[in-house]
Amino acid sequence: MRLVKVATCNLNQWAMEFDFNTRQIKHSISKAKQSGAIIRLGPELEITGYGCEDHFLELDTVNHSWECLKEILLGDWTDDIVCSIGMPIIKGSERYNCQVLCLNRKIIMIRRKMWLANDGNYRELRWFTAWKQRDELVDFQLPIEISEALGQNSVPFGYGFVKAIAAEVCEEFFTPIPPHSELALNGVEVFMNASGSHHQLRKLDVRLRAFIGATHTRGGVYMYSNHQGCDGGRLYYDGCASVVVNGDVVAQGSQFSLKDVEVVVAQIDLDVVSSLRGSVSSFQEQASCKTKVPSVEVPYSLCQHFNLKTRLSIPLKIKYHSPEEEIAFGPGCWLWDYLRRSGASGFLLPLSGGADSSSVAAIVGCMCQLVVKGEFECSVKCCSILDCLFRNKQVPQVTSDLASVEYKLSDLTRSWAKVLADEIGSWHLDVSIDAVLDGGSNVENLSLQNIQARIRMVLAFMLASLLPWVHSKPGFYLVLGSSNVDKGLRGYLTKYDCSSADINPIGSINIEAAPPTAELEPIGSDYSQLDEVDMGMTYEELSVYGRLRKIFLCGPVSMFQNLCYRWGARLTPSQVAEKVKHFFKYYSINRHKMTVLTPSYHAESYSPEDNRFDLRQFLYDARWPYQFRKIDELVSELNVKDVVQEPGEFETVAAASSEVVGGMGVAAQSDVYQVLNIKHFFILRAIAAEVCEEFFTPIPPHSELALNGVEVFMNASGSHHQLRKLDVRLRAFIGATHTRGGVYMYSNHQGCDGGRLYYDGCASVVVNGDVVAQGSQFSLKDVEVVVAQIDLDVVSSLRGSVSSFQEQASCKTKVPSVEVPYSLCQHFNLKTRLSIPLKIKYHSPEEEIAFGPGCWLWDYLRRSGASGFLLPLSGGADSSSVAAIVGCMCQLVVKGEFECSVKCCSILDCLFRNKQVPQVTSDLASVEYKLSDLTRSWAKVLADEIGSWHLDVSIDAVLDGGSNVENLSLQNIQARIRMVLAFMLASLLPWVHSKPGFYLVLGSSNVDKGLRGYLTKYDCSSADINPIGSINIEAAPPTAELEPIGSDYSQLDEVDMGMTYEELSVYGRLRKIFLCGPVSMFQNLCYRWGARLTPSQVAEKVKHFFKYYSINRHKMTVLTPSYHAESYSPEDNRFDLRQFLYDARWPYQFRKIDELVSELNVKDVVQEPGEFETVAAASSEVVGGMGVAAQVQAIPMLDSN
């Protein structure tokens, strides 16, 4: 017998928490060694945590990983045990996701991941490179510090195995030809799969069955390790570390647990693997002609001989949870991790007694039961949380005090809420807001319903900040959302209502327990407002639509075809068509709400979550003219006899197909549509194509094509506007043709095609380094064609005069070509005028900031069906900048800078009262403002200047509070009330002014406020769109003006933040563009600010920035969709992907900074001002206005700043 004991583990790591993660790894190794294991497997990227996202791009992250690995290897942790440890590694210029195999304080091999996960929630190709050299192991030179510490210069690096052990990393197992299949043929008997796999309903069975199938016929020991817990984002990694031998599960860890470390051990006889393989003839045949995989020999025996004291592991019955248990335990464990790591002292749930909020309350109750039963490993942090959670400072036997609940609605649901709150033992508060329910006309009624829905949110956040203070608890409560996956899919919710919260445990879970009701209209004896009636579709149908749309990737036409089969026994094709059209109409009308959806626990594979999982544009033509016409054609072709009459897999009872609109749903007008604005540059004088990004690769195709005789290059691009980007682009085209010659044609989109980006056109023709034709960068035209007349002989002449070109062309790699019997050229003709070099046309930065967002706003306005804008205008720098951009847009429109179409005419008709295009910008932008006398006067002047309607709304009465907590709560209420009023006015003012449609609410928070998080969550920065959300605004000292203005006090942003906007701009660029973490940012700024600041002062500034950046990062998850202009934007949805839960103390990184400060001497600091030299602002922490410093032990999730 060859006996071997193996250990695999579940670890609850935290992204970027190096100290904590390293302790967890050491603890798991110790437990494995205590059990007698000879192999220990940890999860994927366990040193950093799996969810670091864009932090993986920072060199700091890789450097800290090496430092932590060195700490492990210098101790006795790896003595007599093979440890597989996951971390990122850079070789050359490539970054790899690796498993490092260690034994006896040495690295024996580094295994790189070959197939990366890049679908669903995974974006590994954004951060890592896949290893493609499957046939070799190369030498990797260890970093100098590691080499000196370990006495080891290089290690084998790549794809291979050690003795009979091999690593397989997560996604590789699920590829069509997984590595373990050929490794088994090479004699590998123990496979180690380090994974970062998140929970999804019904996913565990798929995973375990795959491991069983992989080892059932080819034999082997399959070890699986996984993360377990929430490491800073939306995902819960569901552990279930397992060991499978020859198709039998012999060890299985927990799927849901509150423990930080769980080690699963199995004792195995490897002879059973050899026996199985020897008995399968097909295995023997394939092994005889296998592809050889490189291996590493290690002079160490892993196996023991026959020993009766050792008990072998036997097959187990697989442990599964029911779907109901998965829904309770998964989100429950996620909530606990979030609670203990955020520094919060409890939860606040707006509990209506309906199905959704009751489900959330039950999940919180489940979490409480797990905690009070001791289902976690108690630590100092856990104890401190429990101390502040429970009044008697002891862990109680009931769940009382862990969850705070607020509710309001009808008598029936009120009674349900009370019973449920009592059952889970929570504090309970009844708040009634019935008085604002009943409206007059439909417009008034809908506006009042939306006010009530948003007031719930305002009250929830107010209570979340005040109740801990009232109950003498430290910290704050996390506000829980309770909108389910199907409501999100249909968009059946009010934007920024009580679905807007801190986190949502059921945001991607289907809830069908009871008929849900919004209860936003008065409840009577003969009327009850039910969701399914409002929506015009049932939740069961919504679930079907959601799975077809996301999982089966169906558009309208293929969904119709599928449902004709599945619902054919009950519905005619025309009825199916109506249902499909009804769903897609409202899905597309409401898609914009998904951009600001509360971060939710991910559980369902058809979630419409727009941030990481379901990436789509948010502006659609809700009529789907092409797709719906195709459906109509199919309906006309179909006959009843063609329809399958048997119920399909998803057969449901048909719901009423008539459009019923009410509650929180708003239908767009039937004439709302999207004008296609595809702006291409077409010229047929080309020989080779190069598509967008290909031009910017290290060895672009045109360099090779030029050597093959190509003279005309066509670059079809989709390049968006970014400040100062046009010069980079044109200079690149000039450089490409200056030495190698050629005609370079560039075509681009121009306009907003449904998302955050504005494609900035500038179709151009460059000949031998000279721009001979250039289109507009910003324009309201739908089509612009740029033409150039060129003599191709100038290309041949240039190439013939460059000897290096001739030399390289003589030994070129031949590129395939296609011959076309058609002449593209004309002969000499005096009637033809050649294009001559032009002076390149650039806009100033100020013009770019005005024209880019202005054109973006116009495209959004005319395609959304809106009739204007509503801007909360305070007179401050930010909102005034937005007003100026709107004014610029108006000037472009009224000057006729667009090609008038039927759609444009109809928009102008409803925009302007006299039904004609005026010569001034009056009426195009509605403005609402309120604040101090000074900013009020500025707002009035600006509104008059751009000619907008103007309304002064004062809410000063709620400004002044007593204690700091009360004062901050009142400021936050005021900030959120601004948002509520803005959306109310946006829906009512068009009706008041006898205009159709609605106004789009504009946000005005700039890129630096977002970066610092200097805004109240769901305040007036929460809007429909924001034209300056990624633009740096430094025109005037901005002020929040949320505190009373006096003769001796004015609330200034920079004082509140404790840093200047100029400094913020530097921090932002270093963080995102130069990919600096705290340590490398400190090192950079010691050079750049060394003439003015000491290293200790620089260190304080860096710590201050990262503290508040991390505390407030959660606000970026619900940031209003913004025009993208700055390359350091913190926008979390598409551009800057990070976790949103940090340890704001950054213990590992800040300790490293302190060590560097102690080593530095004044003489070591460069005294010359650097590129980003700025005047030093006061480094002391000044807290006020919306700013609140976290306690030293608090971790992010403050609602305030």
C-alpha cells in the first residue's frame, strides 16, 4: 500500500488584507500538519484574496504577495509538507495567476493558470495572461529579495507536475480538454484544484458531479479547495472543499459556514488509483501514445507503507442543502461577513410585511441564529462586534437586538411585519407616511407614489444613522434592500426608492412565496395594488423570460420561437408575440435603473445586475422596430397546426397581456424611439483593413502589411472621447505612416449609442505622415463623410527612398492576399485636385469639456423620449458647470448643428413653447436650486443666462441639528430631499407646462468627489445621467452648503475633505493611471512633493486619502451613469473594477509605509519639484459637513463621508 494523507481547506479571505490572509494560510497549514497531512491545498489567489479585481494591475499587489510568501517560507510552516499557495506573479511583462508549490522552505515549482475564467462574474483576462506554452517548463528568476532570503535563484515555471502531484486551477477543470486528462496519462495520481468559485443556486451538484466523473473512469485523487465567505464584493464563495477518489467523495467540507478556516483531511491508498487505471484497457492504450508533460523531480517521499494505526477514508454520502436552505444560509453568511468587516453595529430593514422584505428579515434571522449558536471562530473583532450588538455585552440565546426593523403600510401587512419582527427578535419601529398617498390626475398620483417610495429610503438612512445613537450603540446600521431579481429584470421599482440601500441579500433571488404588493396607492375594500397586475405579467413568466434572455441568450425573435414551443398548448403565436413584446418593451424602458442597483448577493444565473454580471447598454429603442417586425412576420407565417400542443419545460398559465401601468412602473409614450446614429466614414480605395485596437498593439498589422506592398490601410474604430486623447490618436497615425509610408484611413462612431461613452468621430485620412482630411470631433449630425484625393505614387516614392524598409521587405513574412479584377486607381487628370496637408484641428480642454458632454446629452435627450432636463442648480462650481454644458448643447441645437429629422422636429416642438426653433436657449433646461444668498444669486444669473425655466425651492428649515450625530443626519436628510424634489419636479413640471413626456434629472458630482466619496449616498448626485461625473472641476471653491451659512462660516469642500481638489487629482491619476497602491504612491509622492513636504507628511496625506477612499468606495457602486472623460475615473460599473468593502486601516500597507518613513532621511529626498508638484494643503483631519471620520477600528460602509 502507498498511503498518503491530504488536506484541503476552505478559507474566508479578504481582498487586499495581506496580514489577515497570511495568518489564515499559516493557520490552515498548522491544522493540516497536526492531522498528519503531507499535502496541503489552499484556494486560488489566497494570499491576495480572489476579489482584488483592478488591484491585480498594481505592482504593489504582486510585491506584497512575494513578501507574504517569503514570511511563510522563512518559518517552519512548509517543513515536511507540500503546500500549494495561490498568488499573482509577473514574469517579464506578463502577469499570471499562479499556484506556488512549496516544500521544506523552498519553492519547487510555479504552476501558471492556462485557461482563464472570463464570463459571468469573472474578468480574469482583464488582469492576467493565460500560459500557452504547454510543452515546457522554463526557468524563472526569483526576485532578488526572495532569492537572497531562500538561497534559491530560480524555479521551474509553467505547466508540469511534481512526482505524482499536479495542480489544476479552477476554470481549467471545466474546459473541453482539461489538463487532468493528459496529466493522468502521464502518471499523475493526485490532482489539486485551487478554486475561487462563488455560490449560485444548484451549482454545487454540477461541481461535485464533474469531479466524480473526472475520476470515475481515469482514476485519481481529486482535491478541491475554495474560498468561503464574502471577500469584499457581491459574491459569496461557497467553500465545500472536497476530496474525491476514483469517483467517490471521501471528504467534504461545509458549503456555508461562519468559520474563517476549515481544513478537510482524507487518508488515501494510491494503489487503488493504479489498480483502476490498470483495469481499463482504453486508458492503457491512450497512455502508450500520450503527449509528454514536463515534470520536476523532488527527493522526498510522500507516501507511507501499510500501517494498521492509519484509518483509510471511506466513501461518503454527498451533503446537499435544499434550495430553501441555500437561500437562507448563503445570503445569511454573506451578511455576517459584511457586517463584521464593515464596522457596522447592525442592520436597518424597511419591513413592509410583503414577500420580499419578509424574506430579507427571515435571512437576517437565520444569520442571527448561526451567530448565537457559535457557528464561527471567535476573534477579537468578532467579540467587539458582539459587544456592541448586544446590550448585555454577552452573546444571547436569542436574536434580539441584531436587526433593526422599520415598516409601514396596510393593516394586514403591518400585522405581518409586527409578527415577523417579534419572531426574529428585532427592535421594531412603526412609521406611517399614508398622508402623502392619494393624488389627483395620473401624473400627480404617480408623482406622489414615487415621493412616498423615495421618502421610505430617506427615512431608512436617517434611522440607520440615528438609532444606534438612540440605543447608545457605537457605529451605524447597514440599510438592507429587498428588491428581488424579477423586479430588477422588469424594472418594477422606483429609481432611488427603498430598493436603494447599502446591500441587498435577495437582489438576484426569485421570490414567489406570496403575491407581492408595492402598496403605494391607498388600500380599499375593493382595491389592492398587486405587483403582477401593475406589471402586466406574472413572476412565473418573468422567471422564464429572465432565463431565456440571460442563460439561453435569446433576443426577442429567438425568445418568441422558444415560447411558441413551450407555451404552444395554451397560447396562440400572436398571444406569445404580445407577451414577448410586452416584456422587452418594459425591460428596455427600465434598464437604466439597473445601473444604480444596490449591490446584491449573487445567486441566480439570470440576474440583470449591470455592474459585473449582465453588461448591456441602458438606453434602448423600446419599440425594437426591427426585431418586433420579424416577430410579426413569423406570426403571419405560422398556422395553428404548426404549433406544438404539448406543455413545455417552462409552461405557465398565461397572464393578462394588456398593458396595465401603475405603482412604480412607468411606460414610455408609444411614440418614443431611438434614432440610429451610426456615423461611419466610407471610401472604397483600400487594400487592407486594421480594426481599432489592432493599431495600438506592440507589433500592429500595418507594419507587416506595409512590407507586403499594402499602400492603403482602413481602420474601422469604436473609440470614445477622453480628454486629450485625440492628439495621441492622430500622432500615432502620423508616426505609423511617416517612415513606412502609406495612406491611413480612420473611421469612427460619433455620438452616444446607449451607454456612458461618447464616440468622438474625427474620421481622418493621413498620407505619409500628413493629415490631408479630418472630420469633426463633436457634431450633432448623424452622418458625416470625409473625402480625400490621393496619389499613391507618393507612397511608393517614400518607401523606395528608405533603405531599411527595402531591407526588411526583402525578408518579410508573406501575408495572404485576395486578387480582385478591378482597378482602384485613375490616371493623371488635371480636373482632379489632390488633397494637401492640413493643420490639425484641436479643441481646447475647455471646449472638449463643453462640446463632448453637450453632444452626449443631446443624443441621450432625443433618444430617451424626454422633453428636457431638470438640474438641481445650487450656484456652486459643479452644478454651474453642468448648467453651462446644457447651455452649450442648446446653442449647438438652435444654431442648426444637426441634420433635422422627423424625430428632431418632434423633440423641438415639445421643447419650445412657440413650437419653433428659437434663437435663444429658453425652455430647454429646467433648473431648481436652493442655498445661501450668494450661491442663490449665482444660480439665478446663470439660469437667466442660459435662458432656462427657473424655480427657487428652499429647504433651509431642516439644516441645523444638535449633536454631531443629529447634525449629520439632518444634513444627509437635506441632501436626499434635494434628490426626491428633483425627481418629483422632473415628472410634474412637463405636465404643469403642458408638455408631453418627462424631464431627465441631471447629476453634478465631479470625478474627484466620487474618488474621495465626498457625497451622501442617494443624494442629489443620484440622478438619471451626469455629464461631469468623470471630469475634474476646479473653477471655484466648491461647497456642499449643507450646514447653516453665517457671516463667520462657510462650508467648503476642501476643508471638509482634509485635502485639496488639486491633490485629489494627483491621487486619482497615481491610483488608476499609474496603478499605485498605498506604498508605491507614497514613494512616488516623496519624489514629487519632496521639495515641500517631509516623508512623514507625505505618508500622512497618502494614508488620509486611502482611508477615506476605501471607507466611501461603496458609494461608487450606485454612482449615476456619467459621461466618461477622465482616465482616472473611479466609476465602478465598467471602468474601475474593485471590491467595495475594504479594511480602511490598510494594516499591512500602512505598516510598510511607516517602515519606509523610519528608514528615510531628509537628505534622501529629492528637493526638486516633480511633475505633479502642488502646494501642500493642511494635513490635519478636518471633519465636518458631510464628512465623518471613521473610528480607528471602523471599516468602510459609512453612509456619510
